[in-house]
Amino acid sequence: MILFKTLKQLTERVLRRIGLEPLIYHYVCRKNLRRFANNDMIFLAANPGLTLPPPQLRFDVIACSSAEYYVTTGKKMADQIQSVIQKWGSPDTRVVCEWGCGPGRILFALESLDAGKTMEFSGSDMFAPSIQWAQSVPDCRIAFHLNNMEPPLSQPDSSVDFVYAVSVFTHLSDTLSRAWFREIIRILKPGGVFWFSTHSGQQHRNELSPAQLEKLNQGQFVAIHSWHNGSQMYTGIHCPALMKEIVIASGAELLEYQPGGNNIFQDAWIVRKRP
Ligand SMILES: C[S@@+](CC[C@H](N)C(=O)[O-])C[C@H]1O[C@@H](n2cnc3c(N)ncnc32)[C@H](O)[C@@H]1O
């Protein structure tokens, strides 16, 4: 078993080096689609009212195509975001935006929690197939936008009460993370709140080279996977010291830092744009 794992890691590292990582991605994706095809049929038959993106899109967004997993984790995350809004948002919170929303796994669940339909929801992502699918959902109250790899977003300055980004900085370089952090602060109203998650590096220590570990220990940014920014094949690691530095540099106030606060695997951060 250990030998198999080591061989697998070595093969992945070689393919990454020579830029063939998409091969691993497509292989794992195909395997995953086959693995869950049967369960998906049973789950969807038992829940006929569900409108879900196709399996490939589900895999692209959470590295697992299972319909049941997509729905249950989306609901769980929406509950978590709703609690954060209740705890940290102002009582007048109305305009909510998810940056890096994919096909709306969380946004659709969050919107359904708004029983009075008083809130305004939007989502933005750089992956066109996700946004196109979300925009095609009938009778949808959420405004979905396609953005570029680099800022800006379409929202005007100081127009949003609450922004959240689940596992988006985890796919971006240091430079892009800083630019996007400033962009989110730009669209927030003064006093508005931003919830986001990051990789601290703890889960990835055995995938890092000694030089990368050294950088991580010194509070520097580290990336694994050679493929481009923004994709599942790029893992950006922001150790807590680095992320705190980015927050402070933006002028925002750090309200809460929760190690493992996003599903154990990622750290969660809550910051406020200063009034
Ligand atoms: C791991 S997925 C998470 C999606 C969604 N937040 C969720 O939890 O279901 C990361 C998402 O971030 C998006 N993304 C990466 N870089 C982005 C960028 N620069 N601007 C907008 N979205 C980006 C990807 O396209 C992808 O949909």
C-alpha cells in the first residue's frame, strides 16, 4: 500500500513537471464519473425536483461528481455562511455575493434559506461552463456573472454587504490573491464582511519539497501543481502569517481566524471593511 502510494505520488510529480497534469485530472475525473454513476441515478430518482449541473461540472467544482455529495455539502456550507451573516453581518445585510461560485452549489442553497425573498444574491466565476449552466436555470433569482482571471468584478464600489469565497484563494497565486483581496474590499460597503477560506499548508506538508517547506516556514507563499491559476490543478498555500499580512495590507479588520474552519481541510477567515 505504502509502495503504491509512493509510486503514485512520484508519477504525479513527474507528469506535473513535464506539464502533463491534465492527464491525471481527466483520468481521475473519468474514474470518478464511473464510480458515482449508479448512486447518482438512485439519488436523482429519489429527489426528482433537483436541478443539478452535469457530473463533469460537479467534478470541476468540488473534485467529486457525486450528486448527493454536491447537494449535502452545498446545503451544509450555505448553513455555515448563513450563521456567519447572522453573527457578523449588520442587521440590514441584503446584498450578498459569492466570488468563485462555480455553478452555484452554495448560492442556490443559500437563496432557498431566504424565506422572505428580501435579499439580493449574485455570483461570479471565471469558469464559463459553470456560469453558463447557472444562468440557464429557470426562474432563478440569482444574478450570475462571468469574470476574468484578474479583477475587476462587475459590482460598483461599496455596493455589497457580504461576500464569501469558498476555496478560491486556494487556486490562486500570491499576486492574484492580493489583487483579488483588494477587489473584494472595493465592492464591499464600509462595515461589510468577507468570509473566505485558504490552505494553511498543514494538509500538504508531505507533498512539498524541502525548499517549499522552508518557504512555508518563513511565511512565504507556496504553490503545488504546475497547471494554471484558478484551476483545480493549481493549489495555492497561504500560511496564516502570510494571509494576515494580506488582510492588514488591504486595510481591512480581521474579525476571526478559524484554523480548519472550512470542513477541517481549510482555514476560514472573516474580515470587515473598515467603516
Ligand atoms: C474549488 S471551486 C469552489 C467553487 C464554489 N465556491 C463551491 O464551493 O462550490 C473554485 C472555484 O473558484 C473559481 N475561480 C478560480 N479563480 C477564480 C477567479 N480568479 N475569479 C473567479 N473565480 C475563480 C473556479 O473557477 C472554481 O469555480
